[in-house]
Amino acid sequence: MPPILLRLLREDDGQDVVEYALLTATIGIAGVASWPLVEVGITFAYKSINRRTQDAWVVPDPGSN
């Protein structure tokens, strides 16, 4: 084997940087993949709050003054 390949196999300089980069990429991909679920949950929550607010409002009787 060429000496450069043997050196790459023996030395572990920079291994932790590669591990952190892979971990960061994994977390980023998981975040991007799960965002549509978060978006649906937020939309549902706001629509539910809006519906409850609209249902709680009572039109005042114009003749009660």
C-alpha cells in the first residue's frame, strides 16, 4: 500500500471533527424532515384557538340598551 493510505489508516487526527460534523448533519436532516409535522401542529393549534374564540363571542342584543 502507498504510504499515504497507511498513514490515513493509522492516524486518527480530525476524527472528532468528522464525528461532530456527521452528528450535526444528522440532527439537521431530522429537523428538516420533521418540520412539516410541526407546521401541521401549529396550524391546528391556531385554528382551534380561533374557532373557540369565535364560538365564545356573543352578538350583543341591540335592544338591550
